[in-house]
Amino acid sequence: MKRTFFSGYFHKKKGQQGVILLTTLIFVLIGFTIIVPLVAYMGTGLKTGMVITQKSNALYTADGGIEDAIWQIKYDRLEGTFRTKNPPFDPFDFQTPYWDYNLPQVNGQPQLNDQDVTVAIRNIWIPRNVTTPTLAQTRGTVNTNKLLVTGGAYGVSSFNIVLTYHAAAGENLVVRSIGIWLPPGFSYVPGSGSLEANPNNPFYSNPGDPVPHQGGQVVIWNYDNLPFTSMPNVRTTRTPMTTSITFNYVAEKAGLRPDGVAWVTTGNVDLDGDGVSGGTHFAWDSDVRVFGIQSTSGSTQVETYVVKSEMRVNGGSVPGSYFAAGDTLMTGPASGRNTRREGIAVVGPPSIQGGDNGVPEDASVSKAYLYWSAWRGESGVTRPLNDGTANFNNWTNGGGWSVDTGNNFIGHYSGGADSTRELVLTNSINMSGYAAENPAPDTKWFTIISWEQWVNGSTAIPPLKPDPCANFNNWDIV
């Protein structure tokens, strides 16, 4: 086989070397033009992502501080949390700018996104036409209860403000303004108030358009020293005297009810009980408390408002209607004293509202309680101690107890040490021997220890003196 080999070289024409170099430079320039901005863009994206992550963490962390503050408010922890502050927290202190605390750390390390959180809480003073009062004024007004202001939503879209005035002899309380604050999400319906229904009424007042205030809106009815006795439906013979004002509202979300704050400004009567004639002339619904919350994490700050309604602790009584509803769930034989009621009555679905059960038809039922009631006949009771109460042989008398003519223990405490109230068994009783009758497996049983006490009719003081029913002196006619 014959093979042929070629040997030699290729000769490049003149100018080809320059074209290749130029092409290479063009590609390098294009790559540099694309890559440099692309790298810069990628770097900017990474930096932006880091900033967004940091800001998001800070926002979530600050929001966690808001949630912690809401928990503190909901479960009445503020006075304990701020007990070492100067001044300590007081629910009626509206002049202290804020009380703050830091979310706790473990071993010096923040537990929420590894970021420190500072939370500040303050009491918000709502009455718009009343200068922020001192702690002495607010405390005095609440504790004196000379004029109570309460309010609440009822029905579907109505609100009721009630003023209760405990008048002393010769007092002439006058009303200068009545105000209501509705929280965000609720709006006053112009012209719907009972105070503006009829221009011929002495209490007529046109509040005008609502005014934005503390995130919500305020409506104020103004007067020129209107006597309290000229307010709607005031009974001057009744103690205390009351008046009720109603209006309608609109909710942005159906079914919600506002926790509004009502207040009143007055004249002629000092309402905080400090004896200063030119003193306090306002009262507000202290059952509804508004808090401002500010949570800070780094340079991120979140702020919100929280409204809390709670029951007021009054030093005296407030007039009202009382109604007992319900019946025993236990059934038993129709006759026979020494028998046990151990059957369960058939109970139908509860009625939410209606006249027969004492719940107003426009009421909102928030809770219902089920009570268990039963009794056992005399033959079914074991008595570890059977005391005729003719004397104190089995008892240590604290000094406030005696035996009446019917051989009943009666007690009266007029003062002194708490031990005076005590009536204690001289010898203890071992209850371990009182086992249940035929206990079922895995069933927990218990022993009931009861105390029976009464006072005979000759010494009892009835809550209402006997009424001959010849008139309605002790009653209100509805």
C-alpha cells in the first residue's frame, strides 16, 4: 500500500492577524460591558434582599412587642409589670407620657428574632373638650361616684348613655356638655340622637358633624348650664336620679359593637369630693379604657390603640332590675321526704332572649352558666357530728357568736380582731372512713361537708321593710 504524506505550512494573508485581534477585543469589550453591570446588579440584589430581611424581621419583632402588650393589658398585668417604675402604673394616670419595658432575654440573648424590643404603654384620655386631668381628679371622681357615666351598644345599631346622679340636699347640678367617642370602624348617624329629636325639648342640642379624634370620631352635645333635672325622663323623687341618651351608629363590619367612651361636663357641683368648690366638673365612663401601645425594634416602630371594657367596682349600689331564671335539673318521686332526687330532667334548647326568662329581647348574651343542684333525704345522710346548737360544747367561740332562744347559733360582729368572727370545731373529725356507696371503677368520689345556719324570725332584718301594699311608695311603676 502506498501512502502519501503532505508536509508544509499555511501562509496567512496580510491583514488577517489584525482582524482576529479586533474580533477578540470586541468580544472582551461586550463581555465586560455585560458582566460588570450584571455583577453590580447581583450585588445590589443581595444587599436589597438582606435589607428587606432585616426590615421584615424588625417589623415582625416589633409586632411581637405589640402582641405582648395586648396580653399584658388583657390579663391585667400592667400594675405588676410597672410596679418599680417612677411613678408606678395607675389606670387613672393620664399625665404620665408612657410606661415602658423590654421583652425578656435568656442568658443575655434576645428571644424574638435575636432583636431587642422596647414596648411603651400609655393611658389615652378620650374626652376631647376636657383638659387632661390630674391623678387626684380622676381618682376622686371615680371613688366618689357622685355622677356615674356608663354606656354600651344594644340592639343592632344603637348606643345608650346613662347618667346616674347621687344628689345631696340643696345641690343644683347643671350639664354643660355630653360627649361620646366611637372607636375606629364605627360612625355616628347624624340626627339620630334622642337629644336632637325635638327642638322644643329643654335638652335639645345639635352636635353637628362628628370630629376625628384618637383614631375614631367624637360627637358632643353642648348646653348653657342645663339643670340635670331637665334631662330626659329624670325623676326628681328618685335617689339616685338617672337619665338616658340614645343614638344610632354604623359599623364598617356587620355584627361588631363599639366600646365607646361617654363623658359629661357639669357645673355648680364639685364631683371629686375634695371640698374645693371650683374643682372637678367632669365625669367619664371609666369602665372603658383606651391604651396607646408603641413597640420599637431597632429603627422600626409600630404603634396601635387597644380598647378594653371591664366592670367597675362601686362603693355603693346602683339601681337596677333583678331576675332569677332556671330550675333544678334533678327529678325524683312526687312524694316522700326521705328519698333521693337522682334523676336528670329533660332540658330543651335554651332560649337566648325573650320576656319569660327575664333577658331583654335586644340584649346580647355573652355567657350562660349551668348549675347542678340536688338534695338527699334525711335517711340518706351520714352525720359525723350532730350538734343541737344549744351550747358551744363542741365549738370554740370567737366571741361574736351566741345561742338564741330557739337553740340556733347567731353571730354579730361589731369590730375587733378577725378571730372574733370564728366559730371552730374543738376536735377535728377524720373523714377518711366515709367512702362512697358502690363506687364505679376509675371514678373519683368526694364527701360534701355542709353548714346550716339561720336566724329566727324575731331577730331577722328583712331586706325590705314589710310593705302594706296600700301604695307604691317603695316601688317604681313600669
